Amino acid sequence: MSSQNHTFEQLHCKEYLVNGKLEKWEGPVSNVYSTIDSNPSTSYSPTLLGSIPDMDSDSAIEALESAKNAFNRGQGKWPTMKVIDRLKCMKRFADKMKDHRDQVVELLMWEIGKNKSDSEKEFDRTVKYIYDTIDEYKNIDRSSSRFEKDSGIHAHIRRGPLGVVLCLGPYNYPLNETFCLLIPAILMGNTTIFKPAKHGVLLISPLLKAFKECFPPGVVNILFGRGRKICPPIMKTGYVDVLALIGHSSSAVALQDQHPNKNRLRLVLGLEAKNPAIILPDADLDLTIQECISGSLSYNGQRCTALKVLYVHESIADEFNKRFSKAVDNLKFGMPWEDSFLTPLPEPSKPEYIRGLIDDAVSKGANIINSKGGELSDNYCYPAVLYPVNNTMKVFEEEQFGPVVPIIPFNDIDKPLGDMANSEYGQQVSLFGTDTKKIGPLIDTLANLVCRVNLNSSCQRGPDIYPFTGRKNSAVSTLSVHDALRAFSIRTFVASKDNIHNNRILKKLLDSNDSNFISTDYIL
């Protein structure tokens, strides 16, 4: 599909951030393309958006040394800085970030095909997340601004940084989910190396200067290029203390395997999922269909929280399938700036992959039950609703991460429960029904299979104050405004026996401000 006269001014990013300096890249570059065609009068061709540095292992080690030196075995300016001063730096960054809203939103639309309202929502939600994280850190620090005493020992307990963090974000939320890792990691006093995802990479360029101006040298280091060239050299050194990644479990395992001291490596991972919907016979079909459309096909299903499979009770399957298929066929496909619900796929290979899943399912007994299902173009595959799907099909096993909706009939609740128990994933489930006699026991079971049970609503991440995590291959650690700050830090404390000599020293420390750690200052 073409851009229909919506033009884009190319952006060639020629800088990277290391050791507090925007260094000019003189080496090879990688072109960045959009699958959206900017010239409708000719045959299809992707649009050149710009270019980024194609950095190498030497650059990776340079960034690592910068982060190591900034942490300086815990003695660096940033990890020893007063909490209130770190908060001021972060607020200044958030304020500067807002100046680039229009450009980042435009890049989100062109780079990853996210529609305009969702692109604006991603930007605004990210800024709000930063401010909320600042407020939550204040709350954490307030509870730490006191001494405790037990068994004759005074203790001053705070949360301290872990060290060097390697941060890798996803392409589907290249701003929001990346910053949900990066922001708390920085704020807790760690130093970071950040490499943007392959798609959604140019949108980081307008923010480079703000990172440089708001944080001490070496606290934030930003590299561009291919992960397989940049990340292994960093991991092999053993100097990475935290691997923070949102992506696929295979990538997380491969990077862990590069680290020589896995027991010292903390993991903060948001991984893939195969979230199901379970639709009981008494479900409100109007509500259920609305939520399942949003849940399975919002942003073309390219969300880890998307509904990847629908279990529908046999007694209502015909009615549900007819109405759901009609609703899917009525969805608008168009350009992101037209605020279309369905937009071009950012990965050039994705349409053929989706078509392959459809063909495999059809060859094993499934039917495409919506009239437009599987229609293929250069940059899109129209959503296919597949029924009945079984466990021999690829679309049953694989996280499709795209516009195809498998539906599985059931007459015994043990069918979806068994599939969930046997699945490699355990993030969320959507449960649709009204009879509390049936819903109550199901919730009790489902809460032990996944980490969020959504009652009569689609799966989702937010609100950001709620825990976001998963079982099995779906996550390691918990991300929320509060939990992320804990994930990127560790409890540490000063202990002092209760005697005249020590108490005199503690009082002097508190009165003199000689220590940033020993402080009972209350941050307003």
C-alpha cells in the first residue's frame, strides 16, 4: 500500500552516544526502510527513511568501558549521587523529551506502521511512565529515610544499584517498552548500554542530545547496528551485571550463554506469549467479540499481550465465528496517519510467514472462515480467521505475532486448561462468561497457570502500576512502575551496634551530610 502523498524527510543518524559525547560515526552505515511505498505511481518499492551507524565489536567494547568507568566499582558520580539529584536529572530528561513528540510519532508511523493515535499514545504513555517512576522512587526513598533497630543493632536500609546494564528493546513498542527497562535502570544508579531494535531505531536519534545533556558521562551509552555484532562482545567480557531485554526467549538464552559468570547475571526479561481467550457458553457475545477483535488484531496482533488463540465453547461456536469473522472483515486497512485499525507490517518477510501459517493450517483441516482472510500484498496479509485449529498446526505452537486468529472449539474446560498447562508460555488469559459458579473455580486454576487473568476483557500490559510478568518462557522478573525499580536494584544497608561511640558517629554523619547514603532527608 502506498503513502498517498504523505511525505517523509529522510533522517540520517551519524552520531552515537558514548562517555557523555555525541561521537560522529565514520564507518559503514545501514539503510533504514519502511515497508510503506512512498510512490504510488510506480510498482511497489519500500521507502528509504534514512540510515544508522552499522557499529562493530570495537564500538561495543568502547561503550562497555564507558559504562564501567562511570560506575567505577560503585564509586562513580552517578551511583553515589543523592537520590534527589538523580531524580532532577531524570525529570530534566522527560521535560526535554516532550519537545520531540511530533518527530517521534511520525517515525513510529513510518518505521513500524503503528497508527497515529497509538503512536501518540505510546509517546505520551512513555513520558507519563517516566514521571510516575520518579514519583514512585520518591516513595521508596521516603520509606528508607529512617533507621531501624533490632537486637541492639541500628540499620539504615536502602536500595542500591547493581552495576552495568545491557538494555535491548523490542520493535513493536520501541519507545515505551524499551524505556520501561532503561528508565528505572538509570534512575536506580546503574550505568547502561542501550541498543535500539532493528525496526523503530531512527526515533531514538532525536533523543540523543537530551540523554547527553541530562546525565553524567557514561551513564547512558547508545549504540546502533546489528545485535549479533554488538551484544556478544559485551556479554563475553563478564562485566554486564544485568541483561534487560524484551524480545524472544531464544535471544535471551543466546546472550546468557555468552556470559562467563551466569550466576552473577541478573535477568529482567519480557518474552513471548501465547495468550488464550476462553469463551464460555454464557459469554456476552457483543462484548466478547469487541474485546477479541481488539485483543487479537490491535496493531495487527504484533504484541506479546495479544490474544494468540481463541477457545470457543462448541455450543456457541457457530454464532461466534459468524459474527467475529464479519467484524474482522469490516476492519479498515490503510495508512498509519489515516488512523486505520490495520496497517502495513514493518517486517518485509512477515506477510509470507503469515501466509505460510495459514497454508499449513488449511492443509491440516482448518478453514479460512472470513472472506478476506489471507489476502496477500507486498506489505500485508489480511487477517485470517482459522477454524477449527488443532495441535498439529504451526499456528497452534508458534507465537504468530501477526494478523492470523486461530479458533479452537471445546466442550470440556479441561481442553484449554490442559493446553495452557502444557504450553511453554504463561503470561495472561482472557476469560469470558457470567456464571460465577463456573468463573470462580476457573479463576483459581488460571491464576496458577498465568500471571494475569482478564475477566471479560482482552489481555494488556497497563496500567503501568500493575505487575507485568509471566511464567515459564514468558518473563523473568516483574515490570511495573514499582517492581521495575526493585528489579534494577538490590537491598543494601549500614549496620551499627547501639553504643555511645557508634551513635555519636551516626549523628555526626547525619548532621554533616558527609554521606549520601546515610541520610534521613525526606524528599517532597
